[in-house]
Amino acid sequence: MSTAQETPPDIEETTGDRAQPDKSLSESQPDESSPDESPSDESPAGDTRFSLFQLWNMNLGFLGIQFGWGLQMANMSSIFEYLGASAHNLPILWLAAPLTGLIVQPIIGNLSDHTWSALGRRRPYLLGGAIAAAVALVLMPSSSTLWMAAALLWLLDTSANVSMVPFRAFIGDLLPKKQRTQGFAMQSVMVGLGAIAASSMPWLLNHLFGVDASSSPDQRIPLTVEFSFYIGAALFLGTTVWTAITTAESPPKDLAKFERRQAEHGGIFNSLQETFQALRQMPKTMQQLAWVQIFTWLGIFCFFLYFPPAVARNLFGAAQNDSDLYNAGIEWAGLCFAMFNAVCIPFSLLLPRLTRRISRKAVHSICLACGGLSLVSLLLVQQPWMLLLPMVGFGLTWASAQSIPYAILTYAIPNQQRGIYQGIFNFFIVLPEIGIALGFGWVMEHWLHDNRLMAVVIGGVFLLLAAAIMPFVQVPQQSLESLSESAAEDTAEGTTEDAAEDATEDVVEDAANDSRLGEPATS
């Protein structure tokens, strides 16, 4: 995951991709940002600066949460195959990932927005989700049947979402505006470290600590995977508890007003009603960007589903799921996952400079094309080490997909409806994944004949289609004008470049807070 970045107006104007603002949406919606309902009434964040150690404590839970997601991404397909699943069974077994994201994320987000208890606003959800996720992680490698592993995946994904969604808001609640960029940067580092450690853990346990990586009828899931899940459970629960006990939440500045708004606006029915209304008035930019997201996540989901077993079966040549070759291939696929996450971290730091020199659309299109070509190039790979090169290209896609679309979206939607539209935007991630889960098994069985590598290559084709669509997305002129005004106001206190960066930071922080990645709906 990475912090979303924005392009200064002078850069964007050179691309010729501006469109007129969608006035109908803004005119049809009343201004809800009245003083009576100011966000400052709800958020305790002020001018108090947090130390680096406090920022570390505040974000440490992300390391554990991402470790849990990373274990799932790198190992669940192989766990299903260890327990007897065929390649065409994998999509439906993964249905839990997108479906829980679709259902749990908006519900928990809404509930945590309207909660205040003895534990605070967000911490009850952080702790409850962490406890349930730790239980699922401990039980997962002990699964004796396919249905048991599938049921535990539902528990794991549900509980991980319960922790993750309010965790993002937790950071935004506490940090003062001028420190949010630093806070979200720390968050991105934790997420990246968690993903790298989780993906490489089975390989490390085998090669550095001598843990047995073989599979047998008595030990169908290797000990390296089993111990990795135990470590993941300890980290998930331990880091979340540490964050909860070291980081206190302050009550809303006006608790009575918060409780009144809770009674007026809380409830799932009101959330659904507001969501359907927002869908009918969705801005044009968001409609266009939705198609990019659909093809992007079709490709990414194919990659996560089939890359590990494709490495084991197609590259390492494993004929059976309980063979040493299969286990070695799955371990190597984990290192490949660690590789693209390692690329993602530094490239995320370069994205601001790139988007200042060329348009966000161009950067995102190029990154998507790099990932698509990288996955298609897997057809040419002959040696295991050669897999690391395509992972560099996919790492560029991974970094861009978790930041630039959200940054563009932030300028295309009304501020008072940002939460609703960010939730709707998540639909365009999970709905294509649900489509893959429900329909791609038939494609695998009847067209691809369970060729796992071809499924990954098709994922690359989807990414190339997303890259081809991206240049046609229109960036609304209204967003650029508002950024220009903000930059102009700040110019009196500094250079024009500094003013543009300051104006950009606000949108960057909000987009990072609202973004769902690199925890994506599947992770």
C-alpha cells in the first residue's frame, strides 16, 4: 500500500485531459459542511504533535494486519490444493475475500463512525477483529478438510476487515493535519514490511531455521506454512493490542452533538439510502475510472488466485500437490510476492515526483502496462530466478493501483460525500473479483483445462486493457481550479512549488485515509 499522491495544477494542465465539472451533482446536493456539523466537532485531532515513537505505536498494528493478509495471499490457493481442490475450484473458494469486503467494509465503517464507548470509537473494532482473526490464523493450518479451510477463510477475511477499516480512520482521527503525511508514510512502511515478511516466511523458516517443508498424508499442510500462520496470529493480535493500549482516543469535542448526529444519521438503512442516491448521481470521472478499476482488479485477482500454484506446477514441474517440487514452488512464489512488495515501497515514494512531471493518467497507464506485460512475459520464463524480473513490473502496478485512482477520485467527488463515494468506489474492486470467483472456474475447466499459468497471463491481459482505457478518463476542471486557489493562497508564505505541494498534501492524506490496499478487498 502506498500513500496517494496528487499532481500540481501546472503539470496537469499540460496534458489536455481536463473536462468541465459535473455541476448537476454539486447543485443537487445541499452543503452539509455547516458549522453545526463540522468535522472538527467529531475529530479530536488538533495541533498537538506526536513523537516518532508515538507514530510507531499508532501504526504498529498495520504490520500485524498486513502480515495476516500476506499469509492469505501467498498461501491460501496452495492450502486449498493441499486439501484436494482442483484449479477450477479455486475461484469459488476465494469468494470470501471480495464478498466480505463488499459487505463488511461499509457496515463497519458506518458503525465505527457513529460509535463511542468506554474503549473509544475505533478500538472496540480493532480488538474484536484482531481476536477473531488470530483464532482463524491458528486454526487454518490445522484444517483437515476443504470445507473447514473455506469456512476459516470467511472468518479470517471478515475479522481482518473489521480491524482494518476503522484502523485507517483511527490514524486520521488522531493526527493533526500537518502530521498526517508523516503518519500515513509510517503506515505505508508498516504495511510493506508486513507483506514482505509474511510472503517470505515459509521460505525463511525452511532455509534459515531448518523447519520441514514437506507434505505427506499425515501432514498435508507443511510445517513451514503452519508455523507461519502461528507467527501471523501472534503478530496480528500482539501488534493490534499494543497499538490499542499505547494510543488513547479522545472523545469528540462536543459529545452531545455527536450523539445527536449518531441518532439522526446512524443505522444501516440510512447508509443504504444515501448510497443508492449517490449511485444515481455518480460523477462522470468516477464512471470512467470505474472501468479502469474493473479491469485492473480482474487482472490482480487472477494473479493472486493462480500465481503460486502456477509457479509450482508450470515452472517447477510438480505433478502432485504433496511433492517436494510443489512445496519448493510455493515457497519461491512467496519470495516473488515479497519482491513485488519490496519494489512497491520505494516506488511509492517516487510517485509524487513522477506525477509532477507527467499526468497522473499517464503514470497510472504506464504502471498498469508494466504489470500487464510482466504477467504475459511469464510465458517466457525458464528459470526460477527469472520470475523476479516480472515481479518488478508488477510492483509498479501494485504501488500505482493503490494510490493514483484514489487521488484522482478525491478531486472528482464532493467533500461532504467523500465517505459514501469512496465506499462505492470499492464496489468496482470487489464486484469484478466476485465475477471471477463465480465464473472463472468454468473458464479454467472448459477453456484453459486447469492451466494455472494461462490464468495468470489472462490477468496480464486484463491489466493491459485497463492501461488502454486509462488515457480516456477525464479529470474534472473543478478539482484543478480548487487546487490552484489553494496554492495561490499559500504562495505568500513560500515559493510557488512549496505552495503547490502543501495544497496537494491535503488531498494526498485524505485519499490515503479513504483508500482500501494495498489492502484491497482481497487483502
